[in-house]
Amino acid sequence: MYHLYMAPTGNGRRPAVMLEECGLPYTVHKVDLAKGEQKTPEFLAMNPQGSIPVLVEEQGGKKTALAQSGAILLHLAEKTGKFLPKDSAQRAEALRWMMTALTDAAPASTAIFLSSGPLPDKTPGNSQFFEGRFVNLMKVFDQQLAKNPYLAGSEATVADIALIPIVAGRQELLDKTPGLDHLKKWAATMKARPGTAKGLSA
Ligand SMILES: N[C@@H](CCC(=O)N[C@@H](CS)C(=O)NCC(=O)O)C(=O)O
């Protein structure tokens, strides 16, 4: 049995999509970030970084907590044998695009969020700058998706599960951006998958 501590953000929903797609049973525990619930002693005992998501795994009376959405995806992929190709070259490709989503696209999306609110010195130029950076990255994913229906080939992998919450969270920006047809088609395909749809609504 799994317990997912999350908030309705891209990072929080990523493991929910993976759990759904793998068909694993789990309970969602919503963490109110605005109230600082991620900084309570109970939460910090699970993740000293004080951030969501955290996946708690209960097995044989033992509980283990795992933070970082990317680590959660890989852990579940290894456990279930799903969404991580066995072939070494395909596996490398899946990991490459998963990391581009997690280490490049996710922070670029976070920068848009920060410049629209929490950043102390805001100017409209900042938001435009960060939106431009995000769209440029999306063009790279779009080029890759021109070659194959999914990021690492003909099947969905951890790469697609890593990226979809980011793209879904920036729907408004992407809708007003011309082009990106392959990325938009891929997003529609991903969102039509029942597991992904359920995970994205967590
Ligand atoms: N790289 C981390 C990012 C986690 C993260 O930034 N979580 C945010 C919400 S999306 C959070 O908990 N922020 C609250 C805080 O840091 O106090 C992951 O992918 O899990």
C-alpha cells in the first residue's frame, strides 16, 4: 500500500500519474502548502527538505518514505517493470528525456510561477523572459515528438509521465503559442489515457 503526500502542482501530481498508470493502490494525503503543512515536524521526518511530493510505502509492517518526484517514478518503474524500457539504448533515451523534463522544464515552469507572484521584485519583462525560456524548451520536446508518438519511442515511458504534469499546468500559455503541433497532439494523447487523466486531477 502506498500513501502519497502531495499538493495539486505539477511535481505533486507526477507520482499520482505514475501510480495510476501502474495500477497501484494508494491513498492521497493533501498537504496545504499555503498553511506550511510541509514544514511541520511530522512532515520533516518524512522529507527534511520540507517539500512535496513524498511517497510512503508500507510493506511487511515497515514504512519507508521517498521524496523527489523523479526518484519516485524510477522506484515505481523498477518495482513494477513498467515505463522503463528493457533495451539499453531505449532506456537511455527514456532517462534522457525524463531528466530534461525534471531538471530543465520543471524549473522553467517554476520560474514563470515565481515571477508571477512570490518574486519580490516583479516586472512584466521578467514574466515574458521566463515564458520565452519555457516555450523554447517546449520546442525541443516538440521536435522530439515529431519523430515518435512518445518521447522515447512508440510506447509511453517515465519521460512522458515526468513531462505531462508540466505541460498540463501550462495549457494557457501553450494554447496561445502558435505551432508546437506535435507537443499539443502528444499532450492530448496523454490526457486521454485514463490513468494519466486521473493522476492529473489528484
Ligand atoms: N524537485 C522536486 C521539487 C519539489 C517541489 O518543488 N515541491 C514544491 C511544490 S511543487 C514544494 O513543496 N514547495 C513548498 C516548499 O518548498 O516550501 C520534485 O520533483 O519532487
